[in-house]
Amino acid sequence: MKKLDKETWFKDKIVKSKLEQVWNEEGDYYQACFNEVIMVLKEHKKYYGQNIFEDSRFIGRRYKDMIGAHGIGKTAINIGLITEKAHHYKKKKKNEKITKDHLFGYITIAKTIINAFQKGKIEDDENWLKKYFHLWLVIYVTDEEHHKDSIGRSNQKSNVNLNYHEKKRMKHYKNVSSLMIDENFKFRKVNEKYKKTVVQRNNRIDYG
């Protein structure tokens, strides 16, 4: 196990290496699912107009799950990130006392992608998703740490805990033990046959 700095964890060589491995294994599938989402956003913009992306209730109702949860075809990416207290429970095989926390959260994911879409960043950069698929990372924490008083929850009305850059630096992790990464964690692939089908279908489509 290696301790990470909460503000700079994303610069760590092990983290970068594990993310690269995940992308090499499943990046084509993530991109195929993400292309489906972008196609829907284009249609919504055409039908409703640009202002639809400023409607917080519409974002919560339509995009929280479609983009935030399922934007890349899976709801979470696990590379072995865990808090020190959660690791303590895991060593004692008390897994019922730990849970996974989505580092960025579905609403922040959705709003980050919508913002990039509006600014043309996704269309202008074919590697955009490769740079940002860490949005779906999860960290294992204790049940106590998962409480709203320890990890700040997103609030669309007040815009609290919605900022991508602040969440990347884990500013909303207010009362959480040290961040660690399991250097020996192995990424697990599932449903490979289905994912291959999705990629093949995507390759036949012109998303223009």
C-alpha cells in the first residue's frame, strides 16, 4: 500500500499507470458508450436549444443517470484507491464496514461533460475522454467516512461541491483518513463479449 497526497494523487506514477492500463483494456468500449451520449446531447441541443443545458432540474432528471452514472457504460472504475481506515477494516475482513464513494459524483460528472460539450472541447479533442475518464473513479471508504459530514455532497441549488477542479483535489473530503492505493490491485474485466459488440456497432456509425 502506498499513501497518496489528496491534492495531488492524480499526478502519482502508480495512479497514472493504473489508469493507462484500464484505458488500454476498455478505452474503446468507454469511447463507444460516450459517443452515444454525445449523440443525445447534440439532439437535445438541436431540439431544445442551448439553454436546456442551464436547466439544473433537467440535468438532474435526464443527465445525472444517463451521463453521470452510465456515460461510459459502467458506473464506476476501481483502481485500488482506499482510505487508511477502510484499509484497516479490509485487512480484518470487515468488508461490511466499508463502501465505495464516487470521487466526483454523478451530478459533477454530468455538469463537467455538458460544460465541455458546450465549449466544443469534446468535439475538438478526440482524446478528451481518455483525459477525463477518471471522472468515474471510486474510492473505498468506511461507512462513517461516507457520511455527509465527512464527505461533502453536491448541491445544484447552491453550487456547493460541484466544481470538478476542487473535487479532483478532494476538497470535499473534509473528515476522511489518509488516501492510499493498493499497488497490487488487479483491474477486473467482465462482459467482454458484449463490450466487443458495442465497439463494433460504434465503428459502423458516423456520429458527425
